[in-house]
Amino acid sequence: MSENTLTDHPLQSLLQDPDQQTVARKMLREALDAKPTTLTYMGFKAKIPAPSATQKIAILSSFTIETIAPFLEIESFLAQWRAEPTFIQYSNWLNALHNPISLGASNAVVLLLHGEAVQPWDSTSADDAVGLLDAAIRSFRDQSSLPLFIGLIAEPPESQALGLGNRAYQGRAALIQKINQCIAGHAARLANVHCLDIPEWARIYGDKWYDRTGYLANMTLISHRALPALARGVARNVGCLFKPRRKVLAIDLDNSLWGGVVGEDGTDGIVLSPDKWPGAGFVAFQRVLVQLRDTGILLVINSKNNEADAQAVFQTRPEMALAWDDFSASRVNWQDKASNLIEMSEELGLGLDSFVFADDSPVECALVQEALPMVDVVELGKNPAEFIDRLFASGAFDTLAISREDQARAASYHSESLRKSVQARSHDLGDFLAGLDLHLEIRPIVAASADRAHQLLAKTNQFNLSLTRPTPDEVQALMQGGERLFGATLKDRFGEYGIIAIMELRDATDTLEIASLVISCRALGRQVEEALIRFAISQAERRGCSTLGATFRHGPRNQQVTAFLEKTGFRKITESSEQTGYTLNPQDLQAPLLRHITVDAPEMENITS
């Protein structure tokens, strides 16, 4: 691709349009995949928008890897974050793990190793290599809580006099496998340690992954042809720290979940079979969608069809891996699909930038992308064997870990629809709350709930007192300071909401300061707000403090917090354009009695009365 071509490319105007970034990234991905050369990447490096913020990534490697920098900068842009890589000389990777302060102000660390860095060519045991890595990783984690991404070791296929079927189980390959098991074990046991599956990336890429001559000449193990793939894998994994995961998949039905058009072919005529092509491709795709739902992604239907015909497929075809109830919302009608997405966004209370839309029709995909550029659009194509790869290629659903709240998300939205049904039949708010049988449990945040605490503090915008966005390290530090960070878990007769609120309390002479208070919008209006204030009053009495304090930081979407504080009896004591200070004498509390919610909390005297 020439420089003139880049200058005239229609992608250039899209890259500079902040409202067209989803479309621009998709087009850039296609351009790079068509010609993944160093020249192409370098050409586009100057064309992508200047970053408003970057994440400093320290890259430790036992081989020469500095040439990955421009690829990583482009691939991180495509993964919706911006990398600023720094490199440690390849002979210093081990010292850096034992002395992480030498890495400076990094946001994450990536460790890339080749076999001989830990496993000499003439060694017949992996014990020394395992011991070396075990000590280094534990030393790093003891001194630093920075996220650590370790690449599993991949080596060029071994030339040896072994039978081909035994190659993976004998000789050096078996030793490398044992070392990789050690790395994977640390990732499973230690907080914020993650694996990069480089052997799998190399296997897919083939022998072109390695630069045998370059490695022998100057320690350049990875070929230039493979650098885009390595950069993409690193960018997608590390990017999970810095970008939100999309929450909703809107999926078409005809020729997407099954072959054919049910309105024309009938329920018996559509193509759907677990053991016959092409029906097996649609069944395999559905099974992956079931797994995706189990990780917390909401599935919704967006189809031009008669709803009765569509439901009949779910009811009468046993080959269906998905059930109608697996979908949190549906629009099966003859309305344009962009309007359907807008309606379902409002129904679920989730922004359109949380949606992925997948359809086999290029026309429908183009219409949605034009009308709703913030939606991530996936054209599935015509071959069901390619649907899975096409869906996951964008990285929209990438995540490093699945929390309990993630796993329960789809069920929680189903429960919410039942709650709304009860609310519609209730005469007033009191009747509605009384019918929910609400139970709130307040406990100090511990290791098992730290990730959820960070998630709520980092992402809650509406009911957020201080708008503080602590890092995972800062959350860990708060946990070490005694009972200062509390989480509230809510459940009712329809199911569990999970942890829906975080409160940070700090002693300040005679005042107990509510330093942070965030509540998920799903729990607002359930008396959770009032219960937490009463809990704070109980904590103040326990600590010998006579008043509560709170500093509200003004934001574009959190004005309901100050309205709640003033309604509850908090009094303004300071005010500026950025923040307002409040105080509350417990005797002035205006919160109603907690008649419709049962509270279980440490030192809970005076909370419910």
C-alpha cells in the first residue's frame, strides 16, 4: 500500500471522526488483514488519532522484540486502548522480576521468554527451570501488584529422531510443556497473573512464526511476518484491563441461528442438525452462544420475522442449543433493525455502545452501522463454519476473568423483568417493595470481592458520590486499612443482585467521612441508599464519631446523589464549582424506616430503626 493510497483512503476521515471510531477500527482491521506488512502498519501509525491517554506497558523479553513497538501501538488502538511500550534489555528480564521498582510507573508488565532462557539445550530435567520461574514470579508478586502477563514458551518444531506421534511427549518438547504448566499454575493461583497463549498463536501461524536465522544472528526469535499476530494477541489480552467488555449480543435468526427462512421453509424445513452439514455449523454456533451467555453476555433477538414462526422453532426443534428464555429481550417484527436496537437498549437500560449486532445480511449490517456507529457490527457471512471466528475477531467480548456477577448477569436481567411485572401490578412503591422480600448484607470487602469492588468504583457514573476511580492496587490498599471498604449484597424473592454498592468510610477526628459511595442503578429505589446511611451512622457511633461527613464531586450524570443527601438531612457546609461538602448530625436523619428491607451487617444496632 503506497503513501498516496493511504492519503486518499476513505478510512482517513473516519479515523479522525470521534463519532465513527467503531467503523474506522473495523475498516482499519480489514486493511491490515489484507496486507499485514511493516510498511502498512507504519503508514497507518501516522494516521490514527493522537491518544488522549496511554497505558505504559513494560515488556521484558529474553530475546530481541523491540521491533514490535509500531505493531503494538496500532493493535492497541484497534483493541480500544493505547499502548506506550517500554523495553527492558533482554539480558535483564530476570533482574527486573526480582526488582520491579526498576520498571518505573508502568500500568502492566509483559514477559516473553524463549526456551533456552530457562531450559538449556543440554538439560534433561525441567526442575531447575521451574524453580527459577517460581522464585522470580513469586518475588515479583511479593513486591508489586502490577498485572503480569506471561507468554507461554513456544519453540520452533524440534528436529529429532523421535517418532512423530511421540514428539509432544518426549524430549525437549515435554520439558517445555512442564515449564508452561508451571506458568499456568501461577496464573491460576496468584492475583493479576495471566497467560499469553503464544504456542497456540504460533501453531495457527505455522513455521513462518519463527526467524531461525535472525535468532542465531541477533536473538530475533519472532519473524517480522509474525509480529502483527503477536502484537494483536498481546493487545487484546492486556487491553482487557483498560476497556469495557461489550455486554449485549443482538443476533438475527434466519440464516444466522439456523439455515433457511422459517416463514418460507417452515419449522421442519429449516437447516439444523448436530451431525449433518451445513446444519451442524448452526448448532455449533448456537452452542458457543450458550457459553457466551454463561460468561455474562446478554443475548437478544433482532429479526425480521413473524414471532409465532420464530418461537415455533425453539419449541419444536430439539436440535436447538438455545432456548427462547435464554434471550433477555427480543424484537421479532418487520421494523428496521436499528430501531429495534434502540428499543432494546432502553428496555435493558444499557447504552448502545454496549451492543454487538450480528447478522448474515450485508445490507442489514450496513444499515445498522450507518444508523448506529457506536454499535459493533459483525457480518456473519454465508458459511456457518466461519460464524464463531467472525464473532470473536473484534475482541468485543474479550475478558481475563469471569466474576460471579458476570455469570449471574443474564439471570439477573430475567429476574428484573419479573420485578417490573410485579411493579406494574402494584398500587404504590410500598406495596411493590413489600412484595420483593428484600435482604441486604453489608460486609467488609475481602480478596474474593475486590475485583467486583474495583469494577463498581471504576464504572458507576450515576449514583457515585466522589467519582473516584481507584486502581486495583488502591482497592487492595484500602482493604488493608481495616474495616474501611464495605460492599453491600442484595437479593429478593426473584434472585440475587450480587454486590450492588460500595462504601468507603474514613475517620476524621470527630467525623466519620463517607469517602466513596457508589450504588448500581439496578438497586436504586429499593431502600439500599437509606440502609447504607443508617449503616454509616452505626459505624460512626461504634467509632465514637458524632457526625457524618460527605464530599460530593460534581459530574455530568451524578446529580441524584446530592438530591438524595439533602433529602436525607445532610447539610451543606462548603461549596465550589467542583464539589460540595456535607455534614449530617444523626439526630437530623430524614430517611424513612426500613420497613421493606432486612439488613444484615456487622455492628448493626440502630440500622433498622
